Amino acid sequence: MSANLIRTRLPKRAIAAAAVLAVGTTAAITWSTGANAQAPADRQGEFAAAAAEFGVPEPVLLGVSYMESRWRDHGGTYSTAAGFGPMHLTDAKAVKAEEGDGSHHDGEDARGDDRRPMEAPEGGSSEAPKEAAYATLPKAAELTGASREALRTDPLANIRGGAALLADHQDALGIDSDDPGDWYAAVAKYSGAADTATAGRFADDVFELIASGATEKTDDGTVKLKAAAVSPDRGSLEKAGLRDSRKGKTECPKKLKCEWIPAPYEKYGEKPVDYGNHDQANRPKDMDIDYLVIHDTETSYTNTLRLVQDPTYVSWQYTLRSFDGHVAQHVKSEDVAWQAGNWSVNAHSMGLEHEGVAAEGSWFTEAMYRSSAKLVKYLSKKFDIPLNRDHIIGHDNVPGTAPAKIAGMHWDTGPFWDWQHYFDLLGAPLEPGDGDNGVVMVAPDFDTNTPEMIGCDVSNPQGSCGKRGAAVVFLRSEPRADAPLLNDKGIKPDGTPATNRVNDVGSRAGTGQRFVVAEEKGDWTAVWYLGQKGWIHNPKDAPTLIPADGKAITPKSDDVKVYGVPYPEAEAYEGTGVPVQDLPPLPYTIDKGQSYSTPGKVDSEYYYAKEFEVPGILVEGDRSYYQIQLGGRLMYVDAADVKLVR
């Protein structure tokens, strides 16, 4: 901390007059708290200076910023809640033109069942959300005198803006104290949540972080929050003027304080299939829940709620809000939501939608990552779902059910969801294993792994996505950086290579996914991928692959077929009244000598649900499959066609 910065909290009426004016750049900043004051040298110093200037306890300022951005600037790009900078100052109007429109669910039959296909639903509105929580940056500009541009792009101005907002909340509460615990209600207000339960949960997370401490490398030096014993004044939340939470019995950990906003199960037309927007079932008694599917919304939280409450639309179990990590549940775990584009996956999964856009320069907040991890830990324990990437999957890992469906399958949460950090929060870090079967795990360092990708800006399809941390690696046809990418027959039947377009999943692998080594040459490692050798840059001094525990299968013969659904054999349908389901092989085959990672066998099942309030029928077969990591998406092979690698 600069010796010339005086630690005195300014009252609300004096902040704007006494604050430093920042006009566009750090170079334009001068400090009013000392004649010879110098701009801080690094991120740690920026927090110390802003805390002193506005009289905010430094641990409080650090804790709030960590819970939003993990102290990162993100290069001036905005979050999935239109928030900027280390303090996540929100400015929805500034990003309105670039926001998604809900088309995340367009073009794909989210139900994923040819026997009862859905028309592609219309997307939502791209109107900017009106909640005050999406417009804190203009208020910070008013309080500090900094321009909106500076608050969006200058980390120091942004941190000052966040400190000013916290001080303003504290003044409005009428609390004058330097004790960090007395800032509990101000922290809760900073979350942007309108209800006491969510705001209090955000504040609890911040104060738990203060108690435990944290250290992170950022874009401007390492920042450290020293662990400190603090007694938060939770009773002060009564002064914050927030509403009581809406009631409703949800399937969530108590501390998460989820909200029940039901998706409609109702008729909307005359045909038997004119109902929505999910199917009744009795899981896990009739079917196991094996997967949790991580999605993003491609539109605002507000618009997402409108969509999931439309009976003619699709559904998912949970929606998570970005700026505060608030969770709403819509479909009970016992029922089947229409969310993944694959009926078998839907029948055995639950879908979690995260407010955000997969590509357009945005990043996911720490508050949302943490709420999501708490929810996934709870659900995985309740339904005995393994915490690994074979079962905690992205929508981009879900296979098409038939060859014609592959190209239209969705690719969220995209390459910028930090799976490594997510699994750390889950308490199941992606660590090296023994690799006895030649199995390796994709594990690049998210912050330094910046593969060149294009197409993040819809207005500039060929433009670079910029140097952004990513959780994917590309696979090339030869062990050199300029070699073509692999061909994905399902996406490009003409044999042309995949591209580095942000939405092209044809030749890339995601963090936590496991593959089997085929060959090694220098700094390159080949793995078996879509029936081919795919070369991944894997230098010894900065490896992108690590040895992994796990089983693997190998074909008993050449040209073994691969499937997108593990449906039963035809004989299993006899006497059930259920039509025999087509089981078209996908356009991939695997040969002797190749090996693929597997979490184990999968029973063959088909859940027949076609009419409103008519009990579904579960058809169970004798056939069994192995789930395998064939490419970027999981797929299935007949267990009779393969054997485990010993």
C-alpha cells in the first residue's frame, strides 16, 4: 500500500467530490489522497489503494472481487452477465447488441427422439435485462467520476468503482465500521440479488473465503488474500431492504437456497403429442441418473426463465444466474427434461443451464462456478454419479442419435468453460493417474492454453477470438503445427478437415476427457480419435496430456460399428406394445489395434413416453454396450464387438 494513501471511508455524499477522476486510461489517473502518490504497481497494490481510498476493509474488497472474477481483468471483455473487470461492474446496455438471442436451443430437437420429433422452437428476445444488477457500472461512474470506458477497460478504475459501490452500500445501510464483519450486508447488496436468501448466500461465500484465504496468479501479478478470523454480522441483512425468497421445495443443498420456478407439464393442442415441455417418469426407481449435462443459455437469465415456462418450448432441470450464482429449479429429478438432443441421454441425465454465451468474448463468473459445483456435488452424491468427465459432461459431449443428427448437435458450454477449475471446486481435481492401459487425460493449463480460434464475433466470422484461455486442444493429422486437422465424417462427409472455428468440434478434445495413446514423436503424442490417429502437441516442459487411470476397449475385428444411443435389440420390444426403435450406426468405425477409454458397460434401455399423462414404458434389453470416448463426444459400442484392454 502506498504510504500516501489515507484509509478513511468517505460518506456517500462526498465520494464523487473527493474521488480521483479517471478519463479513459491509467495514465490519466491522479491520486487525490497524497501529493506525491504513485499509481499501484500491480493488482495487489490496486486493491490496497482502492480499499484505502474508499475506506473499505481490504479483505472485503478482495473477497468480493474473487467471488466475481478471481481478481482477473479478462482483457476488458465482459462476463456472461455483462460484467467488466475484477469487480464485475455490469453494463448490459453496452453489450446488448452482442448478446445471444436464445438460439442455443434452435435447430436441434432437444428431445432427441425420432418417434416423437419436435419442431425447432423459436428463440428468445435479445433485449437487455432491466434489473439494476445488470447496470452497476453507470452507478460506479457517478460515484468515482471515471468514464464508463475506463471502468470497462482499466483494471484500476474498475477496482475503484467496485470499492466505491461497496462504500455506497455501507453508507446507505447507516453502518460506520472498519470491522470486516460489519460489512456483511453491504457485500450481500453488492451481489445484485434481490432476495435475502441469495444475497446472504453470496455474502456467506465471500466471508468463508476471507476465513480460508486464497492466492491466485492474475493477468497483473499474484494476488493474495490472507486468511483472517472474521465474525460476519448476518443480522444486518435485515436493513438491506431485500425481499423474502420465493418458497418451493427444491432438490438443492440447503446452503444454496434454490428457488422453485416450475416448467409446465400441460397440453397445448389437440394431438396426443401436443404437450410440453418434459415427460413424467419415476427416476431413479425406473431409470438411473448417470449424467449431469452442463449447458449455457445463450441469452439472459430473465429470458431463459421465460423460455422454460413456455409449454411449447423445451426444458431443463436447473438455471444458474451469472452475477450472483442464484439457482432456480424447473423440473424434478424424477422426470425427463428435453435438453440434450439425445433421448437416451435425456432419460438418464439432468440438465444445468448456466447464464452465458459460449463464444462471444464472455467469461463465466466465480459465483456461478461455485454455485454450480455445490449443486453438482449434491446431485452426484444423491444419485451416485461419478465425478469425472465421463459423467459430468458438456452439451458438446452429447452424441447425435443418427448420422443426420450429428452436424446439428450443440457445442455449449464451448471451449471457454474452465473444466479444470470446476473440478477443483467439485473436490475431484483432474490429477495424474497411473496410465497403465496407455490412457491419458487432456489437461492443459487453462490460463496459458490459448489456441487460435475464429468466429467468436458473429459480425466478423473470420475474425480471431483473441488470446483467451481455453479448455480444449486441437488434434492434427501429422505431428506438426501446420498439419491439417482431422476429418469428422459426421460433420463433413466429403472428407475435408475440421477447422479452428469456435463452434467446430470435429478435431478437438476437452479438459478431463481420456484417450488412449497410439504413438509418440518428440513433443507430439497421437491418440486414437474417431478411428484415426490424432496428434496433440504435448511438450515435456508444458504437457497438455497427463497419465490417467481408466479402462480401455479394443475392437475384436475391423469396422466395428459405433452408436449414438444404447437401445435394446429388436426382440426386447416383443409384447411391450412399444414399436421397435431404429438403431442406425453412426458414420464412424473402429478397427483392431485401436483403443478407446471407457468408464464401463451400459445397459440397453428405451423409455417410451409419447402421450400426455400416460405412463411411460421402459423396455430393457439383454444387449449391453461400452460407453467410449470416441472423439470429442461420448458414443457407444456393442460389448460383444470389443474387449477390455488388459
